Amino acid sequence: MKFRLLAAGTRMPNWVAEGVEEYNKRLPGDFALHLVEIPLSRRSKNSAPELAVRKESEVMLGHIQPGDYVIALDVNGRNYNTVEFAQRLEFLQVQGRNVAFLIGGPDGLGDKCLARADERWSLSSLTLPHPLVRIVLSEQFYRSWSLLRNHPYHRE
């Protein structure tokens, strides 16, 4: 089973790639979060953002296998505290299905991605920029792993 992060956007600033990599290198292979970057569609002042979101969603959905368990990261999704988040990841890992987390681009996720999702999670009621969501999710993966393994990184 694998955890994958399907994230709209390429050519992220160095601090984003370094942040994601920093947390990922601390994780064992069976708990790693594998990043798949989805190119952003062109946007212009004369085009509707919905068209770009639709195109990004089609590409993102093409990376999802029929048996994948899909979690859309969405501001309107379910909020978990740290312990609940860790328990949920552990539950998903035990199920043995590949899990795909979806992060939309600057205009969010398309309706088809939201419809395909088995769950919607929110990392915050704040609106976070999509590059920062990558780092927050990566850190929470590491925090969850450390909590589940009684590692001292997580303190209560």
C-alpha cells in the first residue's frame, strides 16, 4: 500500500520542495507520502478559472486507480485533531489500499475530483495556499508516524 499526494502545480519554490522532502526523508518507506505533481492549466484574464480547474481535475483523475482510496483536501472537509489524524492514517494503512490525497491548484479542486473522493479532509478552517498545504500535510504525516511509534517528536 502506498500514500500518494496528487498536487496541482509544478515548479514550486525551493522552500516548498525542501519542506516536503525534509519530512519525507524522516519517514519509513511504508509511511512515506509520494508526491505526484499535476501541471497547472493556463490561466488568463480572458478565460474562466473553471475551465482550468476542469482540465487539472481530468489529469489528476487519470492518476487515480479504481481501487485507490481518495481523500480530497478541502476547506469544507472534516477536521481532525492530531491524534485523530494519526489514528485515521493508521486505519487506512491497515486496510491495505493505496491512498491518494488530492490538493487543488489556486482555484481548488474540480467537482469530478470532489465526487470521486471517498472522504474530504480539512487541514484548517483557514484558506491555505496550495504550496503550503504540501508542507503541512507532510509534517502531519511525520507527526502521525512519530505519535504512533511513541517517538519524542510529538508532545502532548
